[in-house]
Amino acid sequence: MKRLAVLCCALAACGSSGDGDLVVRDPWFRAPPPFANTAAMYAEINNPTDVDDSLLTMGSPQCRSFELHRTVTSDNVASMEAIGDVGLQIGAGESLALEPGGLHGMCLGLDDGFEEGDNVVVDLQFETMGRVTLSVPIQRR
């Protein structure tokens, strides 16, 4: 299967750091099964700047709502929990992994037509960087 790697750079400069922008690498949605009303989004967010930032929210017009989740395991049973409005810090020079089995974005109330091979517009809202808009492919991995 062809792997689509997407590199999206932020649309505006990062405050006064002058060292560049946050970089979102390889964003993707896991293709949901038929009739599912949720889908998880993954990506790696790199902060090459000298300023800490935080991912505050995620959103998409194709999702009724969008939450930041973490996978937790208790008594050998994995489940997801929303992390609320705390934001996810990305230190200067560090990365944040949104990955299966860990932190991820969760699209709730999917729009019809959320199928493998399509792209979904997703807005990431950062504390310092502001809004970054991505076109995220739906894939089976």
C-alpha cells in the first residue's frame, strides 16, 4: 500500500522566535469501519523553535466535535479518555507524537463519506503559533 507522507508547515511565523515554524509530519486518520461514527487522527508535531507552544484544540467541519484523547490501560483493558482543555505542551526543540496506543485526536460524529483515500480538513489551534490547517488523508495502516 502506498504510504502518503504529508509535510505541512505552519502558515505564520512563530511569534518572535525567528527560528521557523511548527512542523506537522505524516498526519493521517485511521480509516473507520463501515457505519462507525468516530475516527482517530495521528501525526508528529515538531517544534524547532526556541519557544514552547501547546496544542490547544483540534477541529474539522467534517466532525460534529473533535477531542484530544489518550489511551489508558487498566487491568489489561485499553480505553480512551478525553484530556479536556489542558492542552498538550510541545517544548522548544521537542516533538509531540499523536500515535496509536497513545495521545491522538478523535473525530466524533463523522460526516457521511469518511472513507479511505479521502482527505479531511483539520484545524490545529496552538497557543503561540495560532491556527494551522491541514489536509489529512484517511488510510488503513
